[in-house]
Amino acid sequence: MRILLVEDDSTVRGFIAKGLREAGHVVEQADNGKDGLFLAVSESFDAIILDRMLPGGIDGLRLLETMRGQNNATPVLLLSALAQVDERVAGLKAGGDDYLTKPFAFSELLARVEVLGRRGRNESGPRTKLSVGDLEMDLLSRTVRRAGQKIDLQPREFRLLEYLLRHAGQVVTRTMLLEGVWDYHFDPQTNVIDVHVSRLRQKIDKPFPGALIHTIRNAGYMLRPD
């Protein structure tokens, strides 16, 4: 899943982000309400972990209410040191899907956020937009943009990028690409993957600051922000 983590405590944020990534998830982070709100409404996430007390003039409840006011239905797990019943009720009434008080066990947080992510996919149907950083793909219109600039891709390039986006933050091996993009269930011993990845880099990475497609030596490729 692609998860947005909005938490101002750097120690807690680092602990949660590390655990989520080790569990195979892609994590975007913000340490204040203003940046968290911008990411929440401008990018696509499967779930959001949101601290209730945030600096910057926008706390967790205000961020959440603004999201819901814009018809953003991304599932949200609220984190808070405020454990009283009325505080939990206030968080849920503001639009939260779940509420976890600090301190917490990471295993419980992981279980709750994964349940929310599955619930969100079931309620919203198949995803029609994929994104990493400033790269966005619309599966319905078959368009790709980076930093708002449209990028023209050939059909196989589009399919390759879609596969990388669906596995963002994960190592994608040659075997995975051969099966998932070319429908080969054997290695044809050609450089077809290298050629197409090179072409994709020329369009996705070269004209923009910051590479997104990374070669993982002796393993494969990974799509992630630089």
C-alpha cells in the first residue's frame, strides 16, 4: 500500500516509517499539518496515519475535516496521546476511520492500517490513478504526467511504468518484468528489458530533477523518489 504518515515527532515518525517499509509498504511523510494536507489532497494514498496534535496552524482534526470537505475518502487512522472517550469520539466524528492512542504496539498499528487499506479498496473499487512523488498515471485516460508535464509513452513503455508504479518502493526483478509486462514465462536471453527501461528513463527521469527509476545491483529495478 501507499501510505501517508503525518507526524511531527521525528522519533515516532522514523519508527513508524521504518516498520511500514519493512512490511512492504511505500511511505510518504510530513511533519506538520500544512504539508500533510497538501499531500493528502494532491496525491493518491491507500491509507493515512495522522497525528492529532500537529504544528503549523493545522492540527489533525482540521486537516481531516478539510479532506472530508473535499470528498476525499482515503481511510484515516488517527494517532493521539489523548485517550479520553470524548476525544476519541471527536476524532471519529471529524471523519477518522480508526483511533489509536499513544503509546502503541507497532504490530497493532500495522494491523489496523492494513485493515483500513483493504476496506478502502473494497469500497472505492479498482484504483484508476497511480502516483509516486510528482509522477502520476491515469489508467482511464492512459496519460502520464510528471511535475504537471505530459509524457508520451509507447504502449509497452506505459505497461512497464504501470507495473513499476504498482510495485513502487519494491525491488522488481527481471523475472517479474518478463512475466508481468511481456507475458514471458521463460528468459528469452535478450536485452529487451534493459532497452525499454533505458527508453523510459529518457522520458521519465532525464528531463526532470531527481531520478525515480533506480537500478538495484544484482537484483532488478525500483521506482521511488530519489
